[in-house]
Amino acid sequence: MKKLVVLAIAITAMACQQNKIGFVDSVKLMDEYQEKIDVEARFKVKADALTKKRDSISQSFQIELQAFQTKAQKMSQQSAQEEYGQLQQRGQFIGQQLQQEEQQLQQVSQVEMDSLVKKVKKEIKEYGKANGYTYILGGGDGGSVLYGEEANDLTDAILKILNDKYKK
């Protein structure tokens, strides 16, 4: 009988414990995280440079194609077809190279962004443990928090920690 009373008291005590719950606006957190902003800016510069390179090569190739068309009128049909075939092959090769560069840039960008997301999740977890939270939920667009009291919004606190650590 004593065991049942002790068990009932223990269950009641556990049920009375309150879970400390907070939430983070994931979209705001990532949008205002300075390291993410810097990474995006760095990759935008690289993407813009790649676009300029592609445009320059494309323009140069168009000029070469126009010159060939003028020259082809004075060539035999067979010679013109052979040279045109070579131009086409070269154009395809250049297009493939540019596409590969673009894909590599996207892959590197994705790896870096994934690394940032892991860093943010780790910081949220550390913040939760250090401050006695049972749960920290993700909010914002597509998040799981539809409503939360301002007092439980940890976004600004975690954002400050992330940005302070990044500045160092």
C-alpha cells in the first residue's frame, strides 16, 4: 500500500512539473543571421561573374557564327557543312562546361548553407539546454508554431548569440 501511495505522489509530482517551451521564427532567424547574409552575398558575386562569363562567351560565339555564315557563302557546300559541324560541337562543349561550372557553384553553395543550418540548430539546442527549455519549436513560414506569446519567442536572443559568435 505504501508503494502505491509513493508511486501516486511521484506521478502527481511529475505531472505538475511544467515544461518550459519556447519558439524560434526560423525564417527571421536565417534572414537576419549575418553569416548567412555574407555567404549569400559571396555566392551572388560568383553567380554574377559566371553570368557575365556566359554572356561574353555567348556573344563571342554569335559573332564567330555570323562570320562563318558570311564566309560559308564562298565555300563549297561540303566544306561549309564540315566547318559548321565543328562550330556546333565547340558550342555544345562550351555550353556543357558552363553548365558544369554553374552546377558546381550551386553544390558548393548548398553545402555551405546546409552547414549554416546545422550551426543554427546546434546553437538553438545549446541555448535550450543552458536555459532549461524542454522544447524549442520552429515557427515562421512553414513552421509548427501557429501562435506563441512574445515572452516565449527566443528568435532575437538566439540571433544575437549567432551574430556575436560570427563577429569574433
